[in-house]
Amino acid sequence: MSYKKIIILIIFLFAFLKVFNIIINDNNISLEKEKKITGKITGLKKDEDKTVIDVKDKYKYRITIYNDFDYELGDNVSVTGLFKTPNNNTVFNLFNYRKYLLTKNIKMISNNPKITLISKNKNLLYTLKNKMIKHTNKYKTKAYLKAFVLADTSNIESYVMKGYRNIGISHLFAISGMHVVLFLSIINKMFKNLKLKKIIIFLFLLFFLFITGFTESLLRCSLFLALSHINRKLNLNYKDINVLLMTASILLIINPYLIYSVSFMFSITITFFILLSKKILRSKNYFKNLLIISVVCFLSSIPILASNFFKINILSFVFNLFFVPFVSIIIFPLGVITFMFPFLDSLYLLFIKLLEYLTINLDKIKIFTFVISKPSIVVVILYYLFLYLMIIINKKYLILYLVILIFNLNSKIFIMNPEIVFLDVGQGDSTVMILPRGKAIIIDTGGNVFSKSKIIENKTIPYLNSRGINSIEFLILTHGDYDHMGEAMNLVESIKIKNVVLNNDDYNEIETKLIKLLNEKNINYYKGLEKLNIDKHQLKFLNTRIYDNENDNSNVIYYNFNNYKFLFMGDAGIKKEEDILKKYDLKDIDFLKVGHHGSDTSSGLEFINSINPKYSIISVGKNNRYNHPKQSVLNILSNSNIYRTDLDGSIKIKVNNNGYIIKTCKP
């Protein structure tokens, strides 16, 4: 083995050990303490109702402020308040905020602490960046100028960014090689005969990295360019792919948490396969080469898209044939020119409106967008193995790649046993039942009238999609309280629902609005059911009588699979529990979804002793204003194993012929 290969191997192994170490030792010990820090404001983003800043002391902290904030980047401040480690995702497979912050070297956060100015900024670089931010704020197109000049896409409307992602062109708005190449080309032409040109390029790259916040894709691009330059100057003759591997390894050695960064994975993976495809990019036809690159980018991005977003648009490589030249030749360069010459703002706005119009209307064509389940690590390896073999050896390996893709797109049909997931929806209730072949039942949707959090958009549907599910067989609503069905209309608007089941009493205002929507969408709805049969699975509704309150009129549901018994109580109180005991013979319940979030109006001693639950699941919000669950109820349930969504996150129970497995998704 040559010394050059040994160098690559050593760097790679060192990076592997660093990454392996953080994965193995990632215990996520939750810390929460009052402290005071002093440091420099290194990041700042303003939203409508809050400002988010990063403060660099010995470590970096993320601070969220919900009142007026007039400080700038580079200001030295004192921050006093409660600091804590950020939470993991509490719903399986979804976005992990803690790991995201770790990619930015942020390990603690604080909400609305006391901030005191120590001294104003005196740093030239921060002064320039502050001026650039203020400069862009004057434009009608400021959202895109910030995206292309400052690498800040936070001002682009969320529905527009979602559209870019859905049609597969969101990568065009991440500062990367395309943008750097344009800037370097301009510098090359401006200083073509100047001996200090390379120093100017080096200083520009450092400055550009600084003003863009050292984004992962730009770090990869800049380090790759620097190593490539060294490779040529020293005649080391490393192949570009080897330089890329060294680039990735060095960045992971510096910050191993980048392994959790989606943009880093996109940047490294797509660049790797583009470099691998050099030998098939020999055509002089620009559009033919662009088509090959678009296909390679699309195929190499599918495992990452499937692992993080659970949707793919199979025509995204076709869309890129238009949008790549449109953005790289018109939108991005014109944005840079507009940044320097404000009178072009109105003209630039026309092109932006055209870009958004095309994107939004293409996104409406849903027949090309498919839900794809989160693949296992084995499936991801097979994807990339067959793609590698397709490029290097024979195009026929594309068939095997497509076989894996078809399997991934239809993985729900391979679900053989039931899965019951009690979602963490805060102070509310929502349970996802996934029966064999991916048939989904939702019991309640959750809902928080005091929160802007979008449960359906951020939790329920993404989780279903991560299991490859894009429709719901039955939405069962236990009763009409907002914390149980407040998100029902959003769910009906967002995903295909075949049937809805309501409880027995009169419809309240929320239920009436829902029924109007169901009629508009021709969705079947029922009330007063005694049982529900789906294939070989049966849900029984334990009906008793009509009560004078919404909680006792809750649908109480009994489900038995392989003699494992589940009981879902809704918000049923002690009166209904007593009536259930008189009418039904319930013994030795394995899994009890505790009534009314652990309120002392439910879970009476006689009822619990009679059904004798082995496991009790309480769906409850952290630090909720009702102080649920009550200690008296916890005492009554003490003979069972208690799980709580505020402490354990979502709780998954997988049942099979040999038993069951319980998993939690702790904060």
C-alpha cells in the first residue's frame, strides 16, 4: 500500500473513531440549571414573534427572546437565566432538534433570559455583516438576497420552501459549489494579471465563510477547493474522490456531530457520485450532461430524502433540467447584482415571482410525489452499492436499484403485526394504530388551543409517512373536547381519510364544523358503533348510556390481538367506569390508555383493581396547567408499569405471535 493511501486511511479511521465515539457515548444527560454567561453574539435571526441569537462564551448557546431586542452581531452581552440541554425528538423517526444544534456546536439553550449589554461590537467583520443585513432589509426581495448572499433562508415563506423541497430543488438555495464557482470566476477575471490573486481568493473564501455562518455545504466546498489546490501544487496526484473523502473526514474530525447534519450528508454524498460519474460526462452537449448529473443527484439523494423527509418527487430530476440553469444563470447572479445595485430590485422581484409561481403550481401536481418509508441502514447501503455499481461497472445495476426503491415505496405492505403508538402531542391524546399491511387507525388527534404548534403537520403525518403510510382507514374520535379532536379538521385536509367515527352524544360546535367538512369531501362518518372490523382485527366500542357530560360520553375502545388486551379510555370518568364494569367482563388488561390524562375524575380504585392493567399509558403534557397526572391516580396505578408521554415521549408497542416489544422516544 502506497504512503498516499495510508494517509487517506489514517484520516478516515480517525474520523470514524470520532463519529463512533459520539454515537456510542451519546447518553443525552438532561441538564437544567440557572447560570450566567458572558459572550459575543455570533448569530442572530429575527422572526415575527421572537429573536433567536447564538452567544459564544467558552461554549456556544442558543437564546430565544420573545420581547424587543435591539442588539447586533458582535455585541458582547451578559445572559442570566435557566439553561438546559435541548430535547430529542419525542416522536419516532422525526427531526431531532438536539442533534441539529450539536452540528452547530450548541449544547445548551435558554428561553427569554435576562440580557444585558456589556459592550457594542468593534469587530470589522461583524460590522460588515451587520451592514449587509441592514442593506438587504431595504429590499422587496430581501428573503432571496439573504439566502444567496448570507446563506439565510429563514425569510423565505415556509410554504414556498416546502414547495422547493417537494419538487426537489431546495438544494439550489443552499450556498455551495455553484455559488462559490461564480464568485471565484468574477475574482479571477477582475484580478487576472495580479500576483496576489490567490491570496485575494483565499481571503474572500474566509470572508464568505464568515458572513454565511460557516454552513456545512460551504465548508465542504471551501476545504475541498483548498485541498485540491494543495494536491495540484505538490503533485500529490490524489484523485478528486480521494480529496473529497479527506475533506469529509477532516470536517468530521473537527466536528463529529456533522454526521447528524442533513445538508452535510447531501453535500458529501451528491458530490461523491457526481465525481464518480466523470467518465460518463463526456458529451459536449450541455443539456445531456445536465440530464446525467440531475439523474445521478436524484438517485444519490433518495436514501437521504427517505430517511429525513419521507417523500420523493420522481420528476425532480426533470424539474432540475430547467431550474438549475434558471437559478444558476439568472436568479443567483441577478441577486448578487441587485445586492450591489438596488434599482434592480423590482426587476429581480419579477423573476422571483416567476420562480415561486412555477414551484407552487408544480407542487400541486401530486401524482408524481410519493410517500417513502424511512429505510433501514441495510437498505441505505444497498441503494448506494447498486448506484456505485451502476456508474462504475454496468448500467444494468440500475434495475436492482429500482427494485430496492419499489420495495421502499411499498414497505407498508410488509408490516405483518400490529403497532400501537401513543404519540406525544403535549396536553392531549392521539394514538396511531398500524395494522398489518399498513392499514392505519387514528384514535384522537390531539389539539392545544394555547399553542401554535401544528401537531398534524409536524408529528402525525410525518410519522405515518415515515412508515410508508399515506392514508387512514378510520379516524376515531373519542369525544368532542379540543385536546382530543382539535386537529381533526387539519388531518382531514392533509391526508386521505376513508372513514370517521364519532361518539354517541349530540354534536358540539367542533364536531359540527368537522361534519360539514366531511360532507364536502364525501367522507363517511358514523356514531354509535358497537364494533369495527378491519380484516381479522376487531375494535369493540364499550357503549353504556348517554351521560350529561362530554367526558363520560367518550368512546371507550377494546382491542384484543393474540390475547394481548388494549383498552383506550378517552376521557371517560368514574361513572362510566362503573357502568362498564357492570356491562362488560374485563379482566387482566395488558395495556391501558389511562382515562383523562391521569385526572382524579377517572381511574377509580375499583375499576383499576378489576381490570388489573399490566401497563398504564398516560398521555399528558409536560408541566401542564392541570397538574396531570394526579398523585392519587399514580398511587392507584402503582401495581402496573406506568409510561407517560411527558417523561417518555411517544410510546410504541409492537405485538407479534411471540409477545410484544415496548419502545419509548424520550425527550
